[in-house]
Amino acid sequence: QESFRCPAQELGGGQRLSGLMSLQFDQKDVRNADASLFEAGKFTGPGSGGTQDYVWSKSRIGPVTTAVSVKGAEGYQNSDLLRIAAEGGAKVLYRV
């Protein structure tokens, strides 16, 4: 599975993602899906309180693809967002 390789995206409404970097997991490390991918970067937009960390994950089980995105806020570290995205993604995959 290939990453999007797009380091910046305009989401509309003045929202923007920048500095996106993709990480594809080795198949032996993916235990609950056929394939998984994480992207992390920065989010800016109205009401965001400035630049915030951003994490997006995508997983696939057979023909079904799921995705979870997490935008940071004051007091949250990037590691918190990765954990929240992983937990949220696992819950979604469990329901597939």
C-alpha cells in the first residue's frame, strides 16, 4: 500500500495540513489489518488556536478501508495523538 506522498493539503474552509510524512508499517507489525498507514504533520485553520499536530491513519481488511484522523490541541503531545489514532482505528477495525 502506498502513501499519498503529498506533504501539504488544502482542506477547504481555511483549513490546511502541512509537513505531512507517511509511515507504512512492516506487515509483521500489523496484527489487526491486512495493511496500515500513518501520516503525521501540522494542522492550521480557523478556531484551531494556531498550528496543531495532526495524525491520520488508514487500515485495510480485505475490501474494507477505514480511516481515523486526530487533530491536536494545547496540552497534547504528538505521542498522545498517535495513541488516540491507534486506539480509535482498532475500535473501528474491530467492528468490520
